[in-house]
Amino acid sequence: MMRSLVQFSKDGVRGVAALDQEGQAWGLNSAKSTRELALQALTEGVTLRDLAQRAAGEMIDLAGMTLLPPIDHADPAHLLVSGTGLTHLGSAEGRDKMHKAAAAGETLTDSMRMFLMGLEGGKPKVGKIGVQPEWFYKGDGSILVAPGAPLAAPGFAEDGGEEPEIAGVYLIDAQGQPVRLGFVLGNEFSDHVTERQNYLWLAHSKLRQTALGPELLLRDLPASVTGTSRILRGGAVLWEKPFLSGEANMSHSIANLEQHHFKYTQFCRAGDVHVHFFGTATLSFSDGVTTQDGDVFEIEADAFTLPVRNPLVRETAASPITVRVL
């Protein structure tokens, strides 16, 4: 049975491959993109995994291909990248370090209050709606960085730091119903120095590129996912730390995070694609790491065959924006 989907390009021609349980890649003959394959599955009333199994042709060697993000849209404006924070059982600790949390007996920070709300009401019973999580917007499809390509920190950025996360990938069907295609491993990538200065700048800190691993996982996400996040500098490991994800390690259920994203009708426009990050509890920034131009982020997890690996590039500062009057 096929485990995941990969998008690739060779000599300017796009293609989709399915990876089996052993990590072998099989070319799919029926589609040139993941979204096209998903639309076909919706039309035929079959699962994406079953269609990938049926459409598998010859075995191919991905080493000779240029890997693409596992999901995209021909019109990037119709792909929304968003996410949630304070959703993992260790996430409040890192956030409170960043925000110099109040000492015992003093007023709780907004971050800690939101985290505690999630612990209490983030996993409602079936048929019930739980407490809403923190939510943020990252950008449209133009911010997706291909596997191995540089993650760019803008010239105005104070920091460029990794966030090892799992995200859900969704397609909105013709009736406006969100359909989950699968899960991806990603580096959500944020500006933690900007966020630390003032929590109300969180929205600014998230408006950055993001990198997805090559795979779209087609099966259910395991209850517990174990991974490793590391930073390489000059070919040597500068920082490395394990991270946990999956619902067993979260204060919110995935269904609750989906509820509070897709409850907004503007996010249920037929044909649109969504990449929605589920959060993390592990940051090198919380351990005092300052990233530099040329550092390489590497994230791997046991639920995925292929890692997320991207170098950091710091752009030069740009001139102030001038708005032209018409």
C-alpha cells in the first residue's frame, strides 16, 4: 500500500510519485500534481491513497529529480498557509522563556492562560466544540520553499529561526467542504526576536517563508510522533534536540484545530488549498541559539521517510517602501 505522495520536476516536466512502505517511488500516470490527483479522487469518490495505488506505474529514482513541495496550486493566491500555537504539552515553557513569564504568584501571561485553556478544553468529546487555539496567518502559496532550497530571512527581520511542526493539507471540494489530503512535516520558520519584543508583533513574526518536507503522508497521523530538529553550521551540528508531536503530545485535538480554522466561511472556498500548521514545543531560540547566514535546518520524524532540509539565507536590508499616489 502506498504511504505518501511526492511532487517532482525533471527537465521542466512535472510529475507525481507515490512512496510505498519501503520508501520506493512509483510514478503516477494519471496526474501532474497532487491537487490534480486529489480532484480526480473526489470526482471518482475514492480515497487519495487508493487512487495512488491504482495509478502507480513504473518505479522511478527520485535522486534524478528536482523535488517540489508536496502540495501547491497553479494560482498561489488560492493556497493559504496558516497555523496554531501553544498546542503542545511543552509549548508554554518555551513561549514563557521568550516572554519572560511572570513569577509564581503574579498574574499569568496571556500565553500561559491560553495554554491552560487548551489543556482544559482543547480535546472536546466527539460532537462538541472545544476552546479555540491561538491562530496566525503566514502567507499564500508563494511562501512555500522547495526541499533543499534556501529559507530567506528578509532584510528587516530580527531573526530567522526554525519551528519543527506537522501540518495538515486540505482541499476545499465543490460544495465548500474541507477535505484533508494528508499530513506534511515542515519548518514553519519565524522571527522569534520580533515576537519576544512584543507579543502583539506575533503576527509580524509569522509573515515569513516556510519549508515543507517532500512527502504528503496519506495515512492517519500516529498518536505520537517522535522527531529530531537540528542546526548545522559549517557541516557540524550546532544544536540538536528531539521533539514530540501527534495528539498524545498535544493539548488540542487535530479535529479541534480544524474546527477553529474552517469555521470561517472565507476559508471554505471551493478549489482552494490550505496548509495548516499544528504547532511545536521545541525551538533552538529558547535554548539561546542565534542563527546565522549559511546555517542549515534539518528536521526529521519517524512518521515520514524524508527529512526537511533547508539552508538559511539572510537578505540585505531594503530601502523604505514608497507608496505611489495615483
